[in-house]
Amino acid sequence: MIYKLGLDVGSTTAKIAVLDANGQLVYNAYRRHNTKVTEVICSFFDEIKEKLGSCKVSAMVTGSAGMGISETARIPFVQEVVAASRLIFEKYPSVRTLVDLGGEDSKMIFFHPDHQPDIRMNGNCAGGTGAFIDQMAMLLNIPDLNEYITSTHTIYAIASRCGVFAKTDVQNLISREVPKSDIVASVFHAVAMQTMNTLARGCDVAPKVMFCGGPFSFLPQLKEFFLKAMQLSPSDVVDAEHPEIVSAAGAALMEASRLEIDIDSLRSRVATERTAVAPRANALPVLFASDAEREHWLKHEKEVELVKKVTVAAYRGSSCYVGIDSGSTTTKITIIGEDKELIYSYYAHNNGNPLYTVKHGLQGFAEALQAAEKKVRIGGSAVTGYGEDLIRAAFSIDHGVVETIAHYTAAHYLNSDLSFVLDIGGQDMKAIFIKNGEISRVELNEACSSGCGSFVETFGKSLGYSAPEFAALACTASHPCDLGTRCTVFMNSKVKQSLRENATTADIAAGLSYSVIKNCLFKVLKFNDLQELGDNIVVQGGAFKNASIQRALEVVTGKKVTCSKIPELMGAYGAALIAMTGRRNE
């Protein structure tokens, strides 16, 4: 028997369907590939062999990253909407509208009995797709969004066109202590409206309707919000047997020329020829020329111990000074001694409650004092950041400080001859130019996070890596991808193209680090001459805990940059210095 095999490789997941001679499904799988496309596909083939033996298959591939498989492994390719349409014609002829929500793209197909289907795709923007939903779930720290959907809820406005803008809306709802059930409902509503407004305009949604793709498969309550937006009822829906593999099953049903091959040979072809692809011509320079250079830089050059530290127990002064940086997503607290030494620090995510986070951080210092049986006087306090006014009022803080001044004060303490300060935080970026010891120009970037730390962190998490793991991986890249400087959403198409060219996860990670720096220097600051930076560059912000971002800045500018061992705390440290002097350095 020759089995029909359909393989669907998307931007975030791989799906496979194997049919017998009667068209019955005998094997299927759905798996996130985390850019390890070859490994996941080969695992599918191993499972097929275990279940069906050394069988022969007639193979067809589809999906946004499937063309790369097709070209390198020489497997016939079919466009995914054509494959999905084939399944509808064959198995579900009553369907008039298909809504397919993927990881980073969305599709609607309108079927008409008297002419060709009307196909709508949204492949350039991941707003309102599975990736967008994943970002919101991570922000809310909710593993299963289905558990938070209730029968009654209030819908709030969320900008679904982009995860960056949506984050601001969601964080605002969290800070207002809006129930998470309402926020999740608002996210689902935003996804439905984004899809309808983008893909269905000018065309009536006629029943019967079928929903397919991973988000609908694993978030079944998402359908309710789409039906409401379509003004339809559950009786107007036709449920697919396996909605997550519709395109893969359609590819298996295609009658065009297919590759007939035994499963062992197919696996060998994918495993060997995919890994033998030549390096990409447009690859960026490596971050490190050798392992030895990387290890030397990480050990001796990345961070400098510029801030003296002592433990609470070892501190001998009678007074201390408190600096708080209340950011949009995190809280940073530093407490310094009379010689400007750091005696206590605290860094934590706000989780929607900055007041509690600051309180918890200050309680930690009080407990450390108690454990050391010490008493010190708070000589002054200052707060900066997104939550400056709220924290200052709640805790009777002495000074409120503009963020740029706090960061400049900390950088000036590290290097009195500094010429340029670059602070890249979770969602914003600040660039400070200094001439003759004074601030001459300030640039801020708060509208787009493609030049910010959360941009890389979120992408790493979507691939299954922690921020430190993703940073370490980037430093080992042999052919960093040129992913451009557009926002996270539009960059997804670049990542898909890189996957097609057999890029490794390390190459993509390094490319993202380059994109952060290039976005900052050339898109936001619009540099024509990098000599404007001067020779005394200080970098700050949590993004620079990522070694690959700091190194990318050095490679792009050709300049050595200075980074302390506490870059994520420098705003709070600058606030503490201002609390000590009682001056804002304005």
C-alpha cells in the first residue's frame, strides 16, 4: 500500500497527515518546531515508521516555511490555501466560509458554487493571530486562557493590530485591577475583530462556517467571539475532525504530481539535504570570530565592576539612600551607602501591581537589616520611571526624577567623560548625547518595541528559550540572519524566509540582536555618521544583560562600549545618587 502524506510546515508549527488508500486518517501530529524544523519533521517520520513499518508514501508539502523543505528535499509543494480548499471540496462541501488562524498568519476563504473561491490572506502582519495570543498569555502569566473565559464579561478596547500596542492596553487594564477573565475576553474579541476587519471586508460571511488552525483547536472558546462578530450561531458551524491539520490533510489529498518514496528514504532526504544547504550570501558578520574570542570577551570585556558593592551585614555607615525605578513591566530598587556603594538591590516584574512590588522590595531590605541586626537612617529617596507619580505619592518619596536624568546621572558616575548613553529597556529606548559634560540631545522611542529588550525576550520565549539561553545561543551563530529593522510583527516574514534558507536558531537569535541595534541607530536615531556617538559610550538597561545585543552594538559601531555589571538597575542607581545629593542635576 502507498500512503498519502501531507506535510504542513508553518512559521511556528509543523503538522502532518497520513491517509490510507480509502482516504482514512491513519497518523497525524501537530508540534511546535521552535525553528528546529528538520528535527521535528524527522521525528514525524520516525513515528510513522514505528506505527506503519517501512511503508511507501506519496508525499506533498505545504505551509509558509514548507517551500524551503520542498526546494532542499525535492518534495512537491502546494500552496496552503489551495490544500485547505481541496479538503473542503472533498470532505466538507457544505462549507461556504473557512477561517484559518495560524501562528503568524490568518486566512479566510469564501467558497461560491458558481465561481472560484475568494481567498484572503494576512501574511505580513501577525496581529490577531496565534503569536499575538501567545504574547498576551505570557503578559498575563496564564498557561490556559480557556480557564479564564466566563459566561459574563466586560469587553475593553485592545489594539489587536500589533502586540506592541496591545501590551500597553493590557498593562493598563492590569494596573486598573480589571479581572483577568475580562482581559482574556477582550483579547479574544480583539482577535476576532482584527481578522474580520482585515480579511472579511467587502464580502459577506455565509454559513456554513468552518474554523481551523491551532488557536481554534486549543482555544475552542475563541469561536464564540468570531461567531458574535459574524452575527452567526453555533448551528452555522461545521466542525472539522482535526481542525489543526486541515492544510496538511488537504495536501495529502492533492492529486497533482507527488513524490513516491519509502519513509526511510524520505527521512534521509530531509535530514541530509536540509543540513547541506550552503551558507546564505546575505548573512551578517559573526559576533565572534572564534570560541576563544567569545570566551575572552565574556570573561574580561562584557561587564565592568564599576559600582562597588557591600552586603547589608558588612555596611558600616549610619545612613543610606533609596532609588526606585518603577517601569511599565518591572520595578528596580537600589539602596546605596554613604560612599555610593550598592548595599541592596531588588528587581522584579510588576505583574500588574507596581505598588505591591515596591512594597515587597522595601520589605526585603527591612528584613535584611533585621537579620543583620543593624539600623540605618534613610537619608533621602527618589523615584523615576513609568510609575513615578504613583509611587512617590504612595510611599512619600522625596524626589521625582525624569528618567533621562536618572540614567545620565548613573552613567556620569561611571564615566565623567562620557559622550553617549544608550538605555534599552523592556519596551522603550532612551539615547542621550553629551557635549562638554552637558546633555545636548535626547531621543526616545516608545511607539515601537523592535529596538527593545522585550522584542528579543518574547521571540526567544516563543521558541522555548529563556532570555539567557537565547542570548548565549546568539553568540555562537555562524551566519547571523539579516532580519531588517521593522517591528516584531513584520519581521516574522523575514524569519520565515530565513527558515526556508535553513537558518539555525542561533543565526536567527543573532539576527534579532543586530536588528535591535540597527533599529535604534538607523531607524530611530537616523544616524548618518556614527562618529556622533563619540568614544565614551555607556550602555544601560535590561536589554544589555543580553551579551549578543551589547556585542552587536560594538560590531556595528566599531567602538568599545562600557557596561556595568548592573545595567538593569542603573535608572534606580541614578535615582539613589540624586537622593543622596538632593539635586536632580537638571
